Amino acid sequence: QVQLVESGGGLVQAGGSLRLSCAASGRTFTTYVMGWFRQAPGKEREFVAAMRWSGTSTYYADSAKGRFTMSRDNAKDTVYLQMNSLKAEDTAVYYCAESRYSDATYYRPSEYNDWGPGTQVTVSS
């Protein structure tokens, strides 16, 4: 089981930027996908971005394309989510997650094994 801890959330005005970080520790199995999800009050958890751990394939939800960028620092075992041009509808708790399924899609929460506790992002309009 891997431990994931998100940071970088906060309150920002619409049009602003935030960079979320997700530090991982305790990896004992192969990671195939790292993902970012978010959940707003009263809504289901939704996919935001994901990255296959081998190679550089990165995927984004339509709502994130052109505004969010997922990256990683292997030396720090950390993934990032750079969020620009934030909108009020981006307000949510953001979670990072790790999948150990080799044939995982990247957008289903059920295919992720471990989750961080989340970090709150609030965008004021």
C-alpha cells in the first residue's frame, strides 16, 4: 500500500492558479497509473487528470484540457497538478490516487487502489 498526501489547495479568485502536489511513500508494488480526481459537495467523485507511470501518456477530462497540466518529479516521488484559469466550478476537494492495475483505464475511481486524504480548492467568483 502506498501513502499519498496532497497539498497546495486553498482559496483563489477566478482566473487564478494553484499547483497541487501529491507526495507518495511506501511503494511496494508496481504503479501503473497516477490520477487526480475531485469531488464537489453533493456530487460524485470525477476524473480530472491521469498519467501512466511508464512513459509519458497523460490524460485530461474535457473540463481540464487547456487549463490543467499534470507532471511528476521521479526523484521526489511526487506528482503535480498545475491549475490555471480557475473557475468557480473547479471548487472541490482534490484527491490523488494510485492504480496498480496493469490494464486500468484512467478515469474510473474504482480502478485506483490507494487515495490521499484530499486537499480543498475553493475558487471565488
